[in-house]
Amino acid sequence: MWQGGSVRILVVEDEKPLADAVARGLRRDGMAVDVAYDGESGQEKSTITRYDVVVLDRDLPGMSGDDLCRDLVASGGLTRVIMLTASGTVADRVAGLSLGADDYLAKPFAFPELIARVRALGRRATPAQPPLLTAEDLELDPARRTVTRSVGEVELTRKELGVLEVLLSAGGAVVSSEELLERVWDENADPFTTTVRVTMMTLRKKLGEPGVIETVVGSGYRVPSAARTEHARG
């Protein structure tokens, strides 16, 4: 399956209020987030879904964070791991990183820092994107999270921008509704919902004419003129 666009996150944390708060914050930043409250559930979810980043509590009951980290690393995938722990000593950080974790953050932490670290790891977990994604007069800046056409800036919701980013990143290839749900939404999304179709309708309306998104009957959607450019920003 093609991977690109929005960042898909798994939060594994046994303190439910903290796990839910982290998930809400990451979703507000436009990420698709699943949650597991123990190591076993985290392991099961990670075998089903390819996550860009796993936010992993080291001190889990049952299957420990250390064991789950080893499992994720041994799988040989591109998933990046950031460990959370109540202990932030140098020895603990070294131990966590030696397990194969990509980053380490001690509790309590500043939420903006967690978001920045997850974003950075997400970029390392997916193929590098160009500064601009374009289609005819349409430009999407992945870093600034902005969309413009010849008439000016287009205001999009996070989900609309996520869908457009996935389509443009596909470079003209067809992207199915299932793939869009996988990349832009999370496990709470009903696979039989009309969410993708409704979002596509509002996205097309906001982008205006001429239309850039094609429906490929029975397959999904594509942007035939999508291109990856290295335009310098003025």
C-alpha cells in the first residue's frame, strides 16, 4: 500500500486520562491517532496497522514498553518510537535508546515539545516530501500546512487538507477511500461511513474550478496533474 500524507500515530499508555489527552492533542494537530492502554493491545494494533510513530510508555503493566519496543524494532518496519517515562535520568535515556527507540521524553513534558518530536519522527518514517505539492495552479505547502490557487489562499479543515495532501503525494496514482481513511482518519472511523465522500465534496467545492480531483469509478480518487516540485519560496 502506498504510504504518504498525514501522520498515523499509535499511543500506548496505561494511564487512560493521559493517553486520551495525548491523543486529543495530536488529533488537534491534524494527525490520525489510535490508542492502546496496555502493551498487548499495542502489539496487536501494530501488527494490523503500519504506524509512522508509536508514542510508547516505558512503564506498562503486563507486556512492558521495553518488550514492545524490541518487538517493533525487530519487525524491520519504518515505524519510529518515542518513549515516555517518569524517570528522566541519563541512564534511563541511554537504556531506552539502546532498545532501539528513536527518541525519549520524560514525564511531565511540555505538549508542544511532544508534538514537535512526533512530527520530526513522522518525517523520518515516510519518504521525504518536496517543499511543495502542486497540480496546475494549486499548491500545497506541507510544512506551512497551506493551500493556494491562482486566486489566493484556500481555507481547508485539517481533514480536507489531509485528504488533499495524500492525493497530491500519490503523484497521479489512484488512492482508494480505504487508503484515505487509513491515512487521514483513525481506527474510530467507520469503514462503511460516507465521511470520505462528504469530505471530498466539500474539498472540491472549496478548491473551485477548474477541478483537479478525479473520481475513478470503483477504485477511488486521483489528481492526474499532481507533481512534486522544488520551487523556491518567495
